[in-house]
Amino acid sequence: MLRTLSLMCLLPVLLVATPASALTKAQKMETCKFGADDQKLTGAKRNTFIAKCMANRNDKRGPAMQPATETAPATEEK
């Protein structure tokens, strides 16, 4: 009983995290199409939604962090 209850509570958390883990363009497109279908969008609104979704413009968390570029420290020669 406890195992079933904990699984029922954990499942929605795992499902919410799943779209954020899209790694390839195909996975991202599939996620965006699912979002458009879920909102029952058609025509131009659907295309706009998918374009924004693929560009991460509708992500409330903001754009992904860019990897920091390492620069060599400047050395002074005397």
C-alpha cells in the first residue's frame, strides 16, 4: 500500500520533468507538437507555438546557460 501510494505521488513529478530532458531536435519537436495538441492549436497559432517552442522563447525559465569559455590569464613579462 505504501509503495503504491509513493509511486502515485512520484509519477507526476517524473512526468513534469520529462519534456525538459529533450536532447535532440526530434525529441524537442515531438514535445512541442504534444504541447500544441494539448492546447488544441491549429493553423497559424500552432505554427507560431511550435516555432517559439523550438526556439525556447516560451520557456519561463529563460534561455539555457551557455558554457563558459575559459581564457588564459594574462602574464606579464618583465
